Amino acid sequence: PLSMIPQDEHNTSQDTTTPSDIFDLSPREETAPTDNESAELDEESTQSAAEVEPKPRKPHITGDRSLWFLYFAFLATSLLFIYSATSTLAYRGESLYAPFTGHLKHIIISVIVAWGFSRMNRTLTRSVGILIFIGSFALVILTLFIGTETNDAKRTLLGIQPSEFYKVGVIFLASAILSIRELTNNQRFYLFCGLTAIGLICVAKESLSMGIIITLFVLGIGVVQTGFSKSLFLVGGVGLGIIALLVASLLLLPDSIVMKNSSTARWKGRIEDFTSKSDSSKFVIDEDNFQEQHARIAIARSNGTGVFPGNSVERDILPEAYSDFIYAIIIEETGFIGMIWVPLLYILLFFKLSRWATRSQRSWQRIFLLGVGIMYTTQAIIHMCVVTGISPNTGQTLPLISRGGSSLLATSIAIGACIAITRQIREDEYHKQLEEERKAQEEAAAAEAIVADTSIVEESSLPSSSDEVDGMA
């Protein structure tokens, strides 16, 4: 009877090939196929294996495209208004389009540099960043001795402004020092401040406003990294105390001591002009307040709607309309639209970098992303405060919009590095997802193995024939 046949035996005389046996790689006793037959079998087996178990492919991971969009939005805004604001340079030069084409060349070079930095890997990004800090630090010191004097201050060397690159170097230094695990938060912050202080003094000597921006960056990144700790209050107190002492000295020193036609005299005049706004002299345009007053006239001429791009009048009067006061020309020509558009770009940039910083699992990436946002957003706020009369004149440009090769190139390096970091964050997230999927598969396989072992044990405990069932009965 059929009930007497064990359940685990098979009839070998019949073909019991199942669909799963098609992919069995164990050797079989079959006649050797011809060449055409073997080629067809190999092709069919390859296609079938690809359909059953597709080989996973690593996706093409790129940097954040929205950062590229913001970057090119800055550059487009710069091209539009620099073409209008460089009229005075066009009058002085031999060619009408020379200032615009020169700025366009700087933009093209900066885009290439930003793209190159966006393609760097994690190790190269950090290594190049440290080299930028060391190189810019050396150039800042050399500028004090052999730099070219411009506006009574030595700020340029070999046609570049090293302080612009020093700002980027300080951001790279912060990401490297403040992420050292062997030190405590306070120790890391003290070390970072000590390494930054030497170059900061050299920068502030020739450009006090640039020194103030770097100081504010140090305090801002300190809040992010250490919170409101004792080290932050100590460094912040020393920094703000030095700034207050300098301002007080400028106001209290007599004119006979302050050297004429020097940076000290220039800053003294700016502070005195800003603090004497309540006097009737604020309605008088003189040599000291010429730029600030005409910037306010440019804002007033907009009437909220603007005079349309290319129709500015103050661009022919303001000496630095294309750099220090570009925001005034933007408001004059576009009104409320330009007044809101420019701050909106910096706000979007800051929050985009902050969002990526929260996604990163590496502290140096978080510090760098937040550092770029803090540094250039602070500079933009100071520029807009000067134009609108909220703060005294500082001579700071509007990042990525004002004319200037060094500023544009240095800022593009920072943006390109940020885009590279966003790609690295996505790669880390991809590998983390693969690791989680692998662990999930291992756990599922382990669970299936436990279930299979349990079923085998249960089957082995059952009777194998009807006689044993009758005997047990």
C-alpha cells in the first residue's frame, strides 16, 4: 500500500525536475552540448539569473543641486547689477565693456574652481583646507611688509587680497581643530582661538572691519560648538573688550596724535560721523560722509518700485558703487524687489547649510557648513546695515555679488567645498542604508533558520509509518 512508503523517499526513475532546479549549479550527467547549444544555454542562464537576483548598482550620488542654484542666482544678480554699477570704471577706461568682461572672467574662473572643489573627496577636502589656511596665513603676514598700499592700507599682495582667503582658511581650521576627539570642548576652542589670533591681528591692523567679522565668526562658531561655556565668555569678553578699547581710543585721541590720511584717521572720521547723527550736520554732505549720504539718496530715489536696471543715477556718483555700496544700487534700480531678493538669497543659503549640518554624522562637516553660513551671512548683514545707515561705513563687500576677484574666488572655494560635503553626506547615508539592509537580511535569515530547525525537530518527532501510528494507538 501507498501508506507504507516512507514520505521522504523519491522515485528516481521519473523526471522530478522543478523550476528551482534550473538554477542548480551542481554537476549533472548529461550529454555535452554543441557550441551553439552551449552558447544559447549560457545566455539563457545569464538572463534568468539576472531576472531572479539583479545585481545592485551604486546610484550616481551628486552634491546638493539647490546649492548650485543659489550659487548661480548670486552670480546672475552680480552680473546684472555690476554691469550697471561699473559706469564710472567704463568712463575712465578705454573700453565701455571692459569692467563687465573683467568681472565675467572672474566669474568663469570662480565657477571652475567651485566645480573642482565640489568633486573632492573627504580626505582631499580636509587636506586642501589646511593648506589654504597655512598659505593665506603666510600671505597675510607678508602683506604687512611687502603688500601694495590701497586706500592708506596694505591689503593686496601680487594682485590678490589675502584676507579674503584667510577667512576661508579660518573656517577650514575651525572644522579641523574643533573636531579633535582627544581634547575637551574648552581645550579645542582655546587652541582654535590661539591659532586664529595671530593672523586676526595682522588682518585687523589693515582692515578693522575684516577683523571684526572674523571675531564675530569665532564667537558664533564657539556658541555652536561649546555652547555658553566659560571658554566662550572668556574669549568673547577679551575680544569685545579689545574692540571697545579700540573704539574708545579712536574717539578720545586728539587729532594731533592721529595720523592724517591713515587708516586710524579714516576710522575715527567714520565713527564720529556715525555718532553725530543727531546733529544738524547729518543733512550736510561732506568728504567724510559722502558715500553714506549718496547711498541713502540712492535708496530714496527708488520710491519703492525702483528706476529699472540700468537707469541708476547714483552709480555715477558713488565711488564704490560696484563693491562697498552695491546694495544701494540694487535698491535704487529694483526697489522693494531687490531689497528683499538679496537678503532672501543669504537666508536660504544659511538655512540650507544648517539643514545639511544636522544631517551630517561627522563633526568637522557640521562645523564647516555652519561656519560658511555664519561667516558670509554676517558679512552680508554688515554690508546691508552700512548701506541703510544702521552701522558706520566698514568697506565690506557683498559676498558673491560685489565686484572683486579675490572675494569672489574665495567665496566660491567655500561654496564648492560645501557642495562636496553634501555629496559626502549622501554617500555616508547610502552606505549606512546598505549596512542596515544587510543587518536586516542577516536577522531575517537567522529567523528563517530558527524556524527551519524547529520544523525539522517537529517532523522528526512524528511517526514515519502507519504501523507506528497504530502501535502508538
